[in-house]
Amino acid sequence: MHLKLLNLFFVLFVTLNLTSQEKYPQNYFISPVDLEIKLSGTFGELRSDHFHSGMDIRTNEVEGFNIYAIADGYVSRIKASSGGYGNALYITHPNGFVSVYGHLQQYNQKIGEFVKNEQYKRESFEVDLFPPEDLLKVTKGEIVALSGNTGRSGGPHLHFEIRDEATQKPINPLHFGYKVKDITPPVINLLKVYPADQNALVEDKNTSAEFFTQNDGKKYSLVKKDTIHINGKAYFGINTYDPFNSGNNKNGVYSIKLLLDKKLIYEHNAETFSFDETRYINSFIDYKEYKLKKRRIQKSYIQSNNHLSIYNNVKNNGVIDFEQDETHELTYLVSDIAGNTARLSFFIKGNQQNLKPAIKSEKQGELFSYTTNNYFKTDDIILEVPGEALYDSLYFEYKVSPSSKNTFSPIHHLHYNYVPLHTRCNLSIRPDSLSKRLQDKALIARIGENNKYKSTGGDWVDGFIETRIREFGKYCILVDTIPPEIGEVNIYNNKNISKQNTIKVKIEDELAGIKSYRGTLNGKWILLEYDAKSDLLIYRYDGHLIDGNNNFELKVVDEKNNISEYKAYLVYQTN
């Protein structure tokens, strides 16, 4: 490594650490677990449609570990839901930060009783509560919950966040002095080079090119070559991840820097972001690459309508002009928050003499601008795309295919599913055959992989089915008249349930999705916890069973108001 490059990295890393220590308290918070902190997910990690807003702490693949308040404070929010963080707890601390604990199995007795009382009062499992400041105070080191696997968790773990109280922005928890064993630098798998316009050439082609890497133990280089020929303007991206010492997870990296002839021209870091900008991840990555190859390339390029705040020191939005007949050295420095750094260097040879303007093809479709609202209409479809939904202007392409035996409209191809949308768009489709009795059962569905339908909802309005979508792709009208399914798990009619402590049933709906459910014992509402990822409803005995026969009833409604009901007599004896 060149001495100047070493010195530059050392300065950047020391500056980062000093800045972090000045901005964030280092000895104020304790660990939320009494385990060694091992991470299965890092802050800012790339997820589907969002950046990860905390760190995922391993709990040895099991539930039930104590979760501690990391400092004195008060419970400012409690949220129980079937998705997202599941059972989540928010504690506000006097130093201006909020700690968040997600996917919890259960709350401590004091908090749990408050939550259950509110759930019974509202007759709803899903609640979002904001207790007054003086109601649920906690002390540093107090057990506030047990770890779990609720919500959209992929396995038992603790999702842990620290947020700024004033802005509610999440901050990388590792900036607060938490120690995680990590001496392994990030991995750089792939470099991708993109022509920035139709006249630019990468290796004599006006298409992107990918170059795999190799590591000699000290640094990365390109396989088979070290020089790439580019004529015109181009930008770059890499596929990279951070392997922690403990575990096989491919975690997110903290920082990526790109240097042109040893001068910093691009940088981003995972220190903080706001929740309302997290969907910009679909512009941050090469979305087409992700959709087609399931591979995330982090671009060192900022699209016109990408307002993500994690970028620093970016020159010309990441586009570099290589029209001069010169050779340049480019270097990627990829770091984790512990300071372990991977380096990839390569050379770019520009060639002005061989630059040949590409043949300009006629643009197909209708121009959609990211600066204005866009409106597309035929006799059978209306699509409204606000400018803020696009990361760049594009030529919208549309075609239609005949209806199939299951659809009540032709299949409408709205551009390409590998082009992302940032905000929702209004979509209306006219049915080609739909009786009046089926109008309130009709919905718009997106046709995904393996021709699988996914409902986007919809309502009958003036001869159209109207909904809102957030993805381009293939859409059609379907009808859902099938009620949800209710399946017995640990009960059946006339079963003696005295030796168990739960009632479990499964609820599923293939198309429209579950809208609501209501369970009762002997005519009184009971708390059924809903785990959406496993389609499971669980009632934990809480005093509503009576000696002898109990009448259990469950009513489930889907989004098209199809109803299923289940009834069973259950025998319960305390002696």
C-alpha cells in the first residue's frame, strides 16, 4: 500500500473515531443483554426496500434471555404487532436518546400488565401505546423484557436501536462504546462499471461490465487484468459485505470510499439516517441487478432524485469523465466500524481518439419526468406516477396481454419490475367481465415470480378497480370469494385442554389477506396473539376459562370481507 494512501486512511479513521466519541456518550449505556454481543445484523445493512435501523444481537437461536434497560429512563412507547418488530419497547433516557428493543417474547410483569389491560380495553392484540412519562419508569440494568422471535423476525434475536429523541433518527449503536469482537476486514467480491450515457464505452461496449476480484492477503485486485478501458463518462459500484469473527452472516459494511488518483471523490457511511429516507436504498443499489440476479451492488453514484443523507464528499454525483487519453488509478476503501479495511485498486485507461458516438436509438414509450406528475391513460387503464416516485426521468413502456382463465381483465405490463418506485402511485383498471355481485370482491393483483399473484387491494369506482401500487410490473384484476382458512393446532371440539396452557389455531387467506379476527370464550373477547409469519393465533390462559365446558368462537375476515367462523366446546378443569 502506498504510504500516502496509508496516511490518508489513518487520518480518516482517527477523525471518525474522535468525532464519534465527541458526539455520542461512551460509558453511559450498558449492554441490553448479559451475553457477549455477537451480531447477526449491522446498522445500515442492506435489506429489502430499507436500510437496517439497528443491530441484531444473537441469542443463541433461542428465546427467553433477559433484556435490560441500558440506562435510567421511562417507557415512552410500547408497540405490539403481528409484523415489523413484533413486541417492541421504547425507553426514553434523560440524556436525549431513546433505546428500542424489538422481537420480544414478553414484557416484564409491570409493563406486561399495562399492555394487556390496554389490549383488553381496546379488544385488539395490535396496539401502539404512549404511556405518560411518570407511569412506567425504569432503572439502569432493570429487566424490562425477555428476548423472542415475534414480528417479522427470521429467528430468535434482539433487534436493538438507539435513536436521537429530538429527531427520532436511529444512530449506529456501535458509536456508543459497545464492543464487538471483530478483526476481520470486509470482503469485496465484484466491481461493476457503468457507462453514464449512450456515448460512453466500457471495454468498447455501451453496456455495464463486471469484474470479479481476488485477494492476495493484503489487498484486492481484479482477476486477470488491472486496467479497464473506458471512453467517456462512467461510474462504479461494488458488491461487498462484512464477515464478523463470530458467525457466518454477511453483514453490512460501515463505510465505502472511492479515490481517484488518491483524491477522495465519493464517500458514504452508516452513522445515521431518517426513516422517511430509508427506501432510497433502491436507488443506492443497482436495483436491476438485485431483481434479476439477487446480488446487491452498492453504487458510488447518486441519481437525480435520490435524497439519501448518508453521502459525503461526492464529486459530480459520482460520474467521472475519462475522455482524455490518460491512465488513472482508482481505489476503493471499504471499512467496518472497528476500522478493519479492505482495499481494491485498479486502473482506468481513457482513449479520446477511439471514442465513437454510439448510434442513438429512438426512445420508446412516454417520457415520465421526476420533476412533474405523470399521467398515462388508455380506455382500460389509468396510471398516475408522481415525480417523487422516480429516481430519474424515464421513458415509460406499456403493453397488454390477453386475460387468462382466472383474471377479469387483460394483463397490463407497466414498464419493468427492475425499475424501482419510491412512493405509491394510483392505478385504475377496467374489468372486461365482472358481474355486479362480484364488484366488491374484485381486487388488483401483481403477477410476480412463477406467476404468483399478490394482492394490492382495490375498490370499485365508476367502472374501474382502483388501488395504489409501489412497484412496476404486471397487473390484472382478480376476484376473491374464498373465505379464510381456520385450522386446529392444539384443540378440537370437546377436547380436554386442562393439561395445556395455550389455545392455538392457524388462520390463512391465499389472496386478499387477513383483515381482522375476533376470538371469544363464553361470549367474552380474549387476547389472541397473532404471529403473521407462521399464520398462528395463540391464546395464553389468563383467567377467562371456567371450570367445565367453555365455548370458544373465532371469526376471521379477509380484506374482501369474506368470513370464516369456528366454534368448539373445550373442557377445562382446575382440579
